[in-house]
Amino acid sequence: MRARTWVAGCAALLALTGCAQQAERAEPQTLGELSAAYLDAGGACDDLVEQYRATDDDPAVATCGTDTVLTMATDDEQAARLRTGALLRGEPVLASGRWLVQDPDLVELQPALGGEVVALEPADGPANLADALVVDATGVVAQDPVAADGEPGPVPAEGTTITIVVDPTCEYCGRFEAANREQLAAWAADGTATIVYRPVALDDTLESGYAASLGVGAVACVADADPDAALALLQALLEQGVDLDAEAVVALADEASAGAGDCVAEGDFAWWTRQATERALQDPLPDGEPLRGVPSIYVGDRLFAGDVGDAAAFAAFVAEG
């Protein structure tokens, strides 16, 4: 993928596999042509059902069960975003031009159907952000990267721990951060509490260019290279909230740390982003339950249920503990 255009290619964003030379062949231009080509290539699912399109700007999609999805994008830019989305979700697809095919038999289909098998490859996580950015009186706490096939260790925090789970595109996450930023920084600086930020990607959309996942990846890129700048980047992403898009993520990452935009565009920590989000959704958080929504704010093992924009209410909740 080229750094600023979000067009996938064999040497860049979110590792492509199967990038072999292919014979010249006519590209399907409609969903009907793609469906016919899929069947001619040996596709085993012949009960394809075209899905409803709310507008002509939506991609055309045909499905068969839950494992086979054929998609025809309206243009090259949308196709690139769809490929990026498939990668970030960990769903291998066969892709070329404006079309994508998700199917259990991609490798068998490729010789006749053409395209490239696009898949996210395992990779180590960032330094200083095992699953959380930990801030105490010394600043960002150093942490070793999580191996591609590993699990993070315990959060390196002492005393009162405030855990904040946020999605970069979440409006209410931004409200909490804006209202409580100064007192959180003060509590960390004077040793009152260790602040633990867990960024997750829950609200990806095609329209935003999957800004949630890219935003989490941006925090990872900066934490790895310039940890002292990582919290400021997370705050800048949260300030944009629902208005955040892929281009803004790259620009903010570059402002935070030189070269971080390229790290985002290359998808250096896309695997870790997916794994960290899955861990938050599946593993117990401080209250013993998996993630139920964002923002989720814990003081010790107590979940704050008050108004996220009410700094006084949150300070009182912290004092109760």
C-alpha cells in the first residue's frame, strides 16, 4: 500500500501474501460477472444471494452462508479501503481491481480466478504498549513488546490504578479525556495513581478508512519509537473522535513522531492491534468481566458508571476507593 493513498501492494501496508505474477485476464466489472467467474473457477458455493444496497455508492455484495462473500466496489479507492478492512479484521481475501472474494478455498480459486491472496501476518507488538500505555510519576513506563504468538504480562502498576479503555473514534471517550485530562495527569505526577490506557478498535467503518484500527496502530507506532509522545497522540486522536479518518491518523502520527505516519501506513502493528482488541473483548478486565463498551473506566476493580464528562463526579469516585 502506498503510504498516503491506502492502495494495497505487495511491498507495503498490512502484508500481502500470494503476490505471484499472473496471466492477463479480463477483470470482472459487475457483481454478476464476478459471481460467474467465481463459479467457473471452481467455487463450491452456488447459492449466492445478492445483498441489499442502501445507495448506489455502497459496494455490491453477494453471500453464501457466512464463509463466502463476493464484493464489487464502486471504484478503486473503495476497493482499497475494503482490502484494508479485510486485513484489519484478519479475514484473508482474494482481490484484484475492484473485486474481493472471501472463501475457505482461496488458494484453490486463485489460479483460475486471478487476484492476490491478501492476509494479515503475525508480527510482534510495540515496545512500551504491551496492551496498555502505563503512565506514572516517571512518565510512560517501559514495557517489552508482546511476541506475535505471546501474551502480555501483568500491567506494571503500583498503588491505585485507573484503567481507561478507549476507542480513538469514540465520542464519549473523547469527552472523558477532555474533562479529566488535567486531574489524571496530576494524579500520575504526584503518585496518587497509575494511569493505564488501553486503546482498542471497535468502531471501524468503511467511510472513515478504518480509522479506529489505524488510530490504535498509530499509538503503537509512536509508543514503540517515542514513548513520551504516545499519550499526547492518543489525546489528539480522541479530540477528533467520530470525525477521525485514515488521512488524519497518518497526519497526527507524523506530527507526534517523525516517521510514525509511514509506520501506520505500512501496518507495522496491525496484527497487534487486532490481538489487543480481541484480548480486551474476551479476557477479564479489572472487574473480572470482558469489555462491554467504550469508554470503560476502572478505579482498581470498580467500574465508573457516572457521567464521563463530569470531572468532579469522577474525582469523588476515585476518592471513595
